[in-house]
Amino acid sequence: MVKVKEKLLENIYSPADLKKLQPADLPDVCDELREFIIDVVSTNPGHFGASLGVVELTVALHYVYNTPRDLLVWDVGHQAYGHKILTGRRENFHTNRKLKGISGFPRREESEYDTFGVGHSSTSISAALGMAVASNLKKEDDRKIVAVIGDGAMTGGMAFEALNNAGACKANLLVILNDNNMAIDPNSGVIGQYLLNISKSHAYNKVKKEVWEGLGKLDGFGKTTRKFIQKNQHALKNMLLRENNLFEAFDFRYFGPIDGHDVEYLTEVLNDLKDIPGPKLLHVITKKGKGFRQAEMDQIKFHSPGLFNKETGEIYSSDCPSKKKHKFQNVFGETLLELAEQNEKIVGITPAMPTGCSMNLMIEKMPHRAFDVGIAEQHAVTFAAGLATQGMVPFCNIYSTFMQRAYDQIIHDVAIQSLPVIFCLDRGGLVGEDGPTHHGAFDIAYMRTVPNIIVAAPMDEVDLRNLMYTAQLGELKQPISIRYPRGSGNISDWKKPFEKIEIGKGRQLSDGQDLAILTIGKSGIFAQQAMKVLAGKEAISAAHFDMRFVKPLDEELLLKIFKKYRLILTVEDGAIKGGFGSAVLEFMAEKGLSAHVRMLGIPDRFIEHGPSEDLYRICGIDEEGIVQAACEMSGK
């Protein structure tokens, strides 16, 4: 009778349970962990390929280190599913990214093992350095600090700022560089090529290992000789690599590269590194999507694939083909390419999101005029500013949540100089399951405080297309921000002939006597749905105004609205504090007007993760929320 092999993962509720196993058991744990992730994510969508790629590294880290006493910091968090499963959340993992379920990213409130909340990239080394310095100040010499950062995140300038500081501090810190030659899209820039050159330099690693081990075995060649070799190892590396090691230039001890899928060897290396003081970097080579063939072959698609068949790898489409809906990002990408074919001055810029924002269409057709600059939002904005000074027309596409990282550059490098950079802010509003780190809640509020900038938000696909067309005509002498939502709109035949939109002018979409509803961007779609209900069973006659621009406001239209209506409802899918509604109230105060104005928007708190329709409902800015507010204002 064949004995059934005992499942190991089902008995692991914490790293303490993992440590009870023998090193020889760890490959089986990795196999089961990878299978578990595939099973759950195939039916409950989330980030996929990144977590599969670090299964062995995750197991080795929790096996070797005394977490949570030892602090483990993940960069971005796309790869932290295995970490969550091994740290007491296996039985709840089916709630991942669901409303009221566990977060798709590490989160301090969720677990003591989540030492730092993440979602944006390149933060891990800075956070880990802060923890390492704090541990030193508190005399916690036994505590180990580890940061895990991907090669994609290493393209972010903040990572190098942290390396520079960590080397100067001589902090007792281990940085693990998880190198899979991918961010969400393939890495751009020279850092990826540099890491590839290191990984291919077997000569140096072979010589280093043989010399080191040999010196330890030979009589008369002990610690003294090893110290001499340590002092002179830069010369050995320079000779074999024919270049300086970038990380050692930051005063980090560099180790690797090693196979990130050999879990037993990983544990040996990590155990050795625990006893080496000071800043250290371990270079680990992994494969994104490891263990799922389709994810290994198409790493971009399987970064976050949605529902898929775990047997065949088929990804199930959530779109209804009959309606032929287009995502706003595709409207942007196709329109940008069309405009670029007509206007040779147009240049496209994206910080590491060419597929996510659909600029990949222009990159494929016009690689000399479209640039993926890596995870470097600050650089992207100032790069665009430089282009604008020379008469080019830069379309700088950055997700709303990531544009927050370049706020100083917007002000200092673009707005002060009144440079006509066209900012296209994707994922404006609530984005759903990615949660508070990714919601585009603040761009309307923070953009409208900056002088010299135009702030616009199209309600539909045709408006997005025409705003892009208007912005590149060469008539603007200042920057413009065009924000639009994640997901699809409602217009199937959006590719209409271009029409110029007058800057700072809104439009009236319907007339009414009882109430004026003023909307900006996507909230206009919710308002149109609400209008049908109000005109029907609620018997409320409401007028709808799509304002299009938050800055400059259409003052002429607003004066007419305030003259006619005593009840005014503003609706926006952005932060209610300082946003579109606030701009209307400021206008009312400045002009000495009066009315009963009620504002709907994202409340003054961080909104959790969950389906977008649920989140809009919770915030009271969906169809139901608008109807309820209108009824309350009308006394019905």
C-alpha cells in the first residue's frame, strides 16, 4: 500500500511551525505553497506572477529569521502572498482583496508580521534603514532587518537615496535584490542590463567561492588572510567584471547572484549573512510566475490576470463583447497614437506602466518618441518639462496615485515655468481591490491648488479624446491635467472626429426646476443614472451640469446656476476636502452668492479595498447616493 504523503502547509500557522521542519522538507513546503496560491488566485483574482516567483525566498526568510522579532520589509507588496499565508492568514486568504477581507498588500494593522505598509515601489530600503537605526539606538543588537526589493523597484530614485544613506550609516541591514528582469512590464533603462551582466559573470562568483573556501581549509590561511582578501576584494571584482560593482560603491557588501529557487541553499546563505555586520546586499535570481507555465511565458498578462483556469491557463474575460466597451486607458492609448501620427512634436512618457496605461501602442509604433522611464515619477515629470522647453508636446501619463510622488516637480519644474506639459492621470477615483494605496482620491484637490495649471476631468470617452486633441493644438501656454477613471465607459462608438473643447467651459446636459446637480468626471455618469430615478418615482425635476473643468471654473455658467437654483448638489469621485465641491463653495463666497449647497465626494478618510461599485456606494457617490441626497435636499 502506497503511503500518502503528509501535507505540510496545512499545519503551518506561523513561522514557528515552519521552523519545526527539516531543511529537506522545505522544497515540499514550497511546492504546496505555490499550489495553494494558484488554487486561490485563479478563482479570487489578485497579483499572481510576483508571489509565485518568490516562494522559495519567502520560505527561506521565515525559516531562517526570527520573525516578527526580526523585521522583514517587502517592497510594493505584489509578491507578499506567500508571506501572508505563512504568517497566520492561510485560512483567511480566500478573502484576499475582498471587501472587509485581508489586504492584497502588507498592512501593519493586519498583522505584526507586516512591518511596513506598502503599495508604491522603492520604499523598502528607506523603511528598513529607519528600523535598523532605531534598533541600534534602542540597543536591540539581536534584531535583524531585511528589505526585499525587486529589480523593477530598484529603478526608482528613492531606492538609491536609501542605499546612499545606509552605506554612510554603516547600518546592520540586509537588502535582498529579487532580480527577475521584470517590473509589471519588462524593465527599461540600464540598471536591468547592469544586473544581467552581473548575473552572467560566472567567472567572478566561481573564483570568489573557490578562493574563500580554499583559504579557510588550508593550514596557515585563516582569519587574517581572509581579512586581507576582504580588503582587496574590490580589485578582484574589478579585474573579473571589468567594472566597479555599483552596490559596493555604496559601501554595501555584495553577495551573489544566487539561484532564488533553491530553497535549501538560500537558507544556508541567509544563515551565513546573519552573522555579518553592516550593510549587505544579496542578489537573488528568480523567475516571475515560477511554477505556472503560462505565467512564466507571459509575465505581463499574468502579473494580475483576473479569473483564470488553473489547468489550462485560460484567462476569463470579464467584459461583455456585445457591448464593445473600451477601457479609458485604451481610449487614451489609441488616441495618443492617432494624434502622434498627425503631430510630430508629440512625445509619450510613462513611468514603468506602458501596458497599464496603453502607451505600449505608441512605444511599439514610435519607440523613438515614446519612453518608459522606469519607476521614476519625479524624473518623468521633469523630463517632460525639459521636452516642453524645446517646443515638444509631452503627454506624461501617470496613475493618479503615483503622481502624488512627483508633486514638487509639478510645482517647481512645470507650473512655475508655465510649461505646456499634458498630464494624463489614469485611475482617477476609486480603483477597487488594490485599496487605499492605489485609490486616485487626491489629484483634483492637490492639482487645483497649483497656480498656472488647468485641471480637467472628462465624463466619457469622447470627452477624453477631445481634451487630448485640444491640449496638443499648441494654443495652451500652461500645463493641463486630464484625469480619467479606471475601467470602461458606456460609449461604444467613441472614435469620432476630433472637436476642440473650449478651456474652462462646462455644459448643461439636462434641464430641471427643483435642483441643480453639478458633476465632474465619472460622477456625471452616476448622475445621469440618478436623474432617471429622480424624474420618475421621486418626481424631482433636476438639471445636470457637467462642469468638465475644476480649474478654471466656468464662472459664467455658475452665475446662471446660482441665479436660478437654491438647491445645488456637487458630485465628484475625488476627495471632498479641497476638491471640486470646495471650489464651487469658494466661488459662491467670493461672489457673495447664497444657496443650499451639498457636496458629495470621497470622505475624509482612507477608503478600504473592495469592488469599486461597493466602494462608491459606501462613499455615497453612486446612483443611489445621489438620489438619496437629492431627496433629502428637496424634502422628499
